[in-house]
Amino acid sequence: MGGIIMINATMDDHALLREYLEQQSETAFSELVRRHLPLVYGTALRLRGDASAAQDVAQTVFIQLARQAWSIREGRALPGWLYRATRHAAFAARRAEIRRRQRESEAMKLADQNQPSVDTWELIAPLLDEAISRLSRVEQDAVVLRFFQDRGYREVGAMLGLKEEAARKRTERSLEKIRAHFARRGVTTTTALLGSTLAAHAAVPPPIGLAERVSHPPINAVASGGLGFVIREIFIMNTKTKIVIAAAIVVILAAFFWNRRNGQDASTNRQVASPPVSQPSPSLPVATVPTAVKGGILPPKLTPAQIAAFNQPVAESGSAPVPFTPDRATRRNSAPPVAAPTQQELRSITTNLRLLANAARVYMAQNNTTEANYSDLVGDSTESYMGSGKVTPVMGEDYTGIEIKKGDSQVTISTPDGTNIIYNL
């Protein structure tokens, strides 16, 4: 990178453009904005007639300048280029505004037509669970999450391991299958009306106090099986039956201890008559006998993988097998540390964040929205927002979770070693 050039008011527009392109100088770009913002804003204000809309147009124009500065060669006046870009951006914003109002009007009409009613619910309710049972497990999960619990498509996708768009398509296909099942049973409806009806009626608020009763079940419910059932039955028996059962229990316990005592005596006699053996008695498994060590501390419990490694120790080349220790297993299974990013990698990651931020400004201005996520900027139908397509990770960092909102002061990404890279918007 060449030496730092001092920015001053005497530098012409093309010199500032070269400095911005070659050195990525934000100071040079800021000087261009300061010089030509009155021209751009004034033109946008005449064409749009609204100060807020004119500000959005001006922001769009200078973002376009940042992306296309390389195309402005010597001999082309930058003010003329900015004037033409402002006219195009203002007209595009006006068309987008008209389309947005038309869509809102159509959406309001459709919402009025598809307003869920009690009559519609009474028709589909008897057939609903049968229709859902014919769906696959993933389709059932999508329908329950979206319409029974009012989850957004992004949340549905996260819970099902799908992308947001895939979750939306899966849910819509499932809803269409339910609608087709209703049609075969003589109930005609639209998918839009079906979805709104499910969202309005599928989940029913429980009676007051039911949650408390479910959270603290009565003792009869707790003691409904196993030992609890036996205890409950004993409580409801009469006194005579209780005495008979108690006597039987005493006889059983006495016989048990008598047999155990005779068995221990016989075992002792056999041990005296026969020579001692090194193996423990089969009646007492080895795994249940803790091995005492010095100081009364038990050895650490090993996992099955560690025990297998102990039984088959790793042999070094030209040496005897190395005995297994938990420390060796930890060192062998632990992943190598991830190196911190170099200066070049930091600059490359920062450039990626700058490209995303610039594309987000364009996207928000052209679509009249206040936020943009990664899929909005690099999707198949919006490739122009990123120019060259998707962002290429430098160290394996994940850009897919980035969301940029209007008014944010910075955007952050984390590298695999935990370093946070921040780009000030």
C-alpha cells in the first residue's frame, strides 16, 4: 500500500476518486460527499417533493458512487454523473413507492376476504386432525409451529433445521395438502383462509386453574402405578386384611434372612476347605467394588472409550507400548488451537463487512425497508446488491446470521478463534 496522501480542498474529483479506489480512503470519499451533497440532495428534493424521501435517494446515490467509482474515467465530470444517478434513483424510488401502495391495498382487500369466521372453523374442525395425521412428521411439525403456536418462518426453520425460505415452502405445501383433503370431503376453502382460520382457532386458551393442577398433580395420580399403587391399595384395606399382609411379610423376611445366613456359613466353610483363589466371588461383581487408593481417594471413572484405549495401548515406533493415561487421551482428542487472524485477513474480513453494509444500504433504500439480512443481499433474485455474488469467508467465519438495521452504528463478525471484527457504518 502506498504512502498516505493528505486530503485537502485543492484536490480535484478524479484525484479523490483515485485515492478512494487505491487506498480505500474513507477521508477521500467523505470529501466527495461534502462537495456534491448539495447538488444531489437538491435534485432529489425537487423530484420527490419530500425531505425524508430525498435523504434516502441521496444515500442511495452515494452508495452507488462507492460501488461504481471505478467506472468514472478522466474526461467525465463527476457532478454530471451524480445528477443523472440522482434522477434515476428518484424515479426508481417513486415507482417502488407506487408498487408498495398497490400491494398494501391488495393485501388489505385480501385480508378482508380471508377473515376467519366461526362458520369456517366449524366446518373444518372435525376434519382437521385427520388431515394433519396424513402429513409427514416434518410437515406436521411445520403446521403446528406456524399455525398452532404462531411462530415465524425463521423460527420454524431454526427448530426444524431448515432455512427460512425452505420452512416457508414446506409449510405452504403442507397447508395445500390439508386444503386438498378438505376438498375431497366436500369442504371448499382457500389456503389463505385456511391458514388464517387455523391461526385464529387451533390453539384454545385453557380454563383458569388448569395449569396449576397440571403442574401439581394430586397424590392419587402420583401413586397410580408401581409401589405407589401398592401403597394406595394398602391404605384402603380394612384392618384385618392389613394384619394378614403384615404377618406374611414378616414370614417372607425371616425366610430370606435364614437362607442368607445359611448360605454365608456354607460359603465360609468352602473357603476354609479349599485353597485361596485370586478371583473375587462371582456373587459380588468386580465392577461394584471400589478400589481404595492412598489417602482414601477413589481413582477417576473412565469412559468406555478410555477403557478400550487402555486395553489396546498405542505403541510408539521402535519402543515399548505407552501406557494409557487420561491426560494422553485428552491431548490426543483435543483439537489444535485456532490461530488469530493476521493483518491481511483482518483487512479482507473488514472489506467483506463493508461490502455487506453498502449492499444493505442500497437494499433498504430500494425496497423501502429498515433492515436487511444476508439472504436478502445475496439471494438468487437480488444478486445485484452484492455485485459479484456471495461473500467469500476468509477464515471460515459465518456471515449468514448478519442483520443490518437502519440506524445501526456498526456491524460485527466473529472469526473461528473468537476475534470480533467490527466495521463502523
